[in-house]
Amino acid sequence: MDTGQRPIRVLIAKVGLDGHDRGAKVIAAALRDEGMEVIYTGLRQTPEMVVQAALQEDVDAIGVSILSGAHNTVFPRILDLLKSNGMTDVLLTGGGIIPDEDADKLNELGVARLFPPGTEMSEITDYIRNWVRENRPF
């Protein structure tokens, strides 16, 4: 399913030294199954690499999978880079092992909803689809 004119484009990224990408690949497959175009960056990306890829691929959303505990560094850096590149209309979401207190602080900074392990795929795909419909009409 898409929004009518073109498929939603989502970049899925693994940032830092975290080498566990099974969850990211499962999310990527679920998004593809829902008709979204998915760009998977692979392992060990920097925030700069993620934003550069997002800019080049003209994505609607970025999903960061993070299990390393670096979420309080990674997400704010990606937000700063998005802003400095004029990409304030790109959804920044993600998931992994992120304590609720940290997720709340990241949400206050501008990171969208963060999904913990075990979240239903339909919840994630619906969230992305609805956000894009409301914030990036095309």
C-alpha cells in the first residue's frame, strides 16, 4: 500500500558499533511488505552517513535500530544533522533497547515515537504511514 502517488521511502540504519541487525532486517522486510521503499544502510553507520544517505535517497522517514546504549548521543546528532541539511520534514523514529525515561527525553528533543522490542509490525508500519500522510503530503 502507498499514499497514492509514490511509495513511502524509509531509510533503516544501524548506527555505531552494534553488530546485531536481525531486528532492523525484520523491520525492513515488514515495511517492504506494506509497499514502502526501504533503503537499508547496513551495519556500523555514523549519524553523518545516515543523514547523507537520507538526503541522497530523498526519504520520508529514518528508522534507527539501536541496542548499544548510545541512543542519547546518536538521535540528537541525527536531529542536528537533519536540521542543518534542511530536512525538518523527515520522520526520525527507531527502536531497540531504550529506557522509557530516555525515550521521553528524546521525544522532547524532536525524535518521534520509539518502539521497544516486541512491538507489533502493524503498529510500526501504521505509525510511519500516518505520520507521512500528515506531515509529507505529495
